[in-house]
Amino acid sequence: MNFNTRISNANMMSFSEKINKFSLVLFIPVVIVLALSIVMLFSAGGGNWQPFALPQLGKILAGLTVFFIATFLNIKTWIKSAYLIYFVALVLIVLVTFIGHTGMGAQRWLSIGFLHIQPSEFIKIALVLALARYFSWMNSVDLSKFKNYLIPLAMLCLPFVLICLQPDLGTAISLGLITAGIFYIVGANKKWFGILGILCVISAPIVWYVGLHDYQRERIVTFFNPEADTKDSGYQITQAKIAFGSGGFLGKGYLAGTQAQQAFLPEKHTDFIFTMFGEEFGFCGAFVLLLIYTFIIGCLFWTAKTCMNRFGQLVCFGFMLNFFIYYFINISMVLGLLPTVGVPLPLMSFGGSSLISLLFGFGLCQNAHIHKDQQLSAKGF
């Protein structure tokens, strides 16, 4: 049976069959986190639907629309569109460089009519799709040759450099980690990772003195000694630690977190929403939220492992890495375990670009689950 015949068999699946194969196990925890997001944004607004909770509810509805479209379109559509989606996302990144909107010291946003988007969030999913298509047809011999990794490296480097110039170091690092993870999953030579590590160590002084902005170096210095300047560079992380620690075991109660409600905690609705959650619901609440995130990671891993086609496997593994990096960096950052970077808490933080791109990714993983028994390949497109 050739590739086109196998794809045709995938097209024969009816909508009712797709509904029956839809994974509630993966969908329900995502909905729970989205609901918690509205709960916390209502609190961030001082017990009001404005200015955060109600607008975010609209973004969630838009994101769920994207999710269901990504879920129920035939997987053939995503194989054929993978490079186009990557190209469009890359063009948007380029446009940000020339006509992007500057906010909070960084040029990361693009205004298209009434839409205000952050293209760097979408390039993560687009890169996963493009790499999944590229590697899905290769055999072990192909994957052992370094030359076959040059195009994927170019796919990474183009947005990586542009995003660093915005500057958005957190997203750039995420792109690099996602790509390295996919390389590892497909079977790249382990020696290459060792060489990469050595090169990173050698280039560290150059990156420190030439590649980083003053405020980025300041954040790293603050990470090692946040108490040195608690009123300026160390203010965010100091207040975050106070808020999270004051929550204790059971928390101060909903809408009763003093650091958040009295506006001591900066960015409580975006990057530091986990800290506000910990203040109001304590260690127990934060632990339960971490369990939900871990369960989602486990579901994505299982979806990838049970998928019989390579494209679906790589999409699920790539998105799993993306999701894990999101919440690992954010939670580590707000607890003072990593330097402060602009990475939101996935599905929880206020904002549309991150939310919609993540729900698009979850939709692609649901699509892979629905078509998990299909023997598909990207070869031939």
C-alpha cells in the first residue's frame, strides 16, 4: 500500500468515529487548569471580572475553537501544511523586527487590525510541526548523518536570532531546548550533544559581555543575590517569595492574599500568577496544581508512545517538551530557582498568544491520538 492510499484511508474516518476516539483523559485536566485561570484572574482583578477574567474568558473560547479545529481536521492537512505554517510564523517574527509594538522594554508584539499577537509564541508550535514533518520519513541511516540536521538547525537559527534581538531570551532558550529534545528523540548522535555543551561553555563569556543586555545581566546577578537590591532589581522575586511563603500549608484563602490584593506582587496576573495561587491556596493548592500539570505531561507522553505513525509521535513529543519547558521555567523562576525571564505559566497566565498557541498544540496532539492507528508518513509531499 503506497503513501497516498494510506492517507486516503485516514480520510475515510467519519466525524462520529473521531468523536469516539477523542481523549477526555487529556482534555479534562486542560479544562480544569483553564477554569483555575479564570478563578485566579478574577482574584487578580480584586474580585471583579474586569480587567482580566472576562477578557481571558473570551480568549479561552477562541482558543478552544482553534483546539477543536486542530483536533478534527484530518491529519493529512497538518502534514501538508507544516512547512507553510512554519513559514507564516517566521514571517510574523520578521515583521515584529520592523513594525512590532514595544512594551515593557521589548519589541515582541504585532498589531494586525484589532488583534494584538506575540508571534514568538506561535513559532514554537510551528517549529514542532515542521520538524515532525521533516524527520517523520527518515530511517535510522538518514538520522545518523549530520548533514540531515542542517535544515532543522536552520529552521531553529532563523527565529532564534530574531527572537534574541527582540529581546526575548526565555522564548529563544525554549526554542533551542525543544529542538535539542526532538533531535535526541529521533536518535541524533549523543556525541553531538557533548560537543554542543562544550561550545556553550566556551562561548559563555562572549554571550555575557556581548550577547546580553544590561538588564539581562542584572537579572542573572539578582538571581544569585536577590537581597542585594530588594527595592529595584530584586523586588519582583523578593515579593514573590514573601507571597508564596506567607501562604503556608493551606493558604490565606481565596481573595485574601495580602501581597497580591494590596498590589505588592508585580505581574500577578501574568508571569507571577503561580505565586498568587500559592499565597491564596497554600502549599496544598500549589502541589495539586503541579500534579495536574504532571498528569498532562504523562498523558502527552502516553499519547506519543501509543501513536503508530512517526509524524504524530514527534508532534506529541515536541509539544510535550514545549509544555514542560513552559511550566518548569515559570515555576522555577517565581520560586527563585532560575533567573527571571518573561515566560508565562501555561494555560493560567493572562494573555491570548500563549493560550491559543498551546490549545492549538493540544488539538494537534488530540488529532494524533485520533489517528494513532494510521500508518502515515510525510514522504511524498
